[in-house]
Amino acid sequence: MSNPYQSPQSAVVSSVQSGSGAGAVIQLVVGLLCAIIAALLPMLAIPAFHEVFISFGAQLPLLTKVAVSYHLWLWLMPLLVVAARLFWPAKRRRAKASCWIGVAGLIITVVVTTLAMYMPILRLDALI
């Protein structure tokens, strides 16, 4: 007993604070799954909508053009989750940061892709 006035330290507390253990692995897996789904959904949806857009023959909004042209770049999101897990500045928060990056990427991707794909349809509805 080195200092009787100091609270005891346990191995469990130090492993949780350092960002390792089962909780950190689960957070990394959740972040990776969200990032993979965020990259996969536009890849499956945009080509189907693109054929419809070509048949319209109308001018597409900028957001739709960007989504059609650059949706394959979303496959960098899983790499961003892994990079956050490896290189986040605060070691204690690396697992949580990688999880939140994946979840936020999924939410943003779903919202932007939905807007981009339905914007031309809503524009045509206003013309009719």
C-alpha cells in the first residue's frame, strides 16, 4: 500500500478508459457497418434512378448531378472510420469517435441521397 489516501485503481477501469476491450470492438464494428451501408445504399439506388433521369430528358439539379457523379467516393468512409480508430488524438475516445463517424456518415448519406434522387421527380411534378 503506497498511499492510503489515494483511491484504488482496478484493471477494468484502466482498460475501459484506454479505449480497448469488448465495448471498443463493438463500437468499431457498428461504425464500420454504418459506413459500409452508407457506401452500399447509394451504389444500389443511384443507377436505378439514373436510368429514369435519362428518360426524363430534363435538366437535373446540381445535388442530383453530384450524387450521380461522385457516389462511389463514399467507399472511403469505412477507411475514415478505421483511420479515426487508429489516429484519433484522444486515445480514450477513439472507439467512440469511429462509431460516431460511421453513424453520422450513414445518416447524412441517406438524407442527401434521398433528396438528390427525389428532387428531379418533385421538380417534374411542379411542371405538370
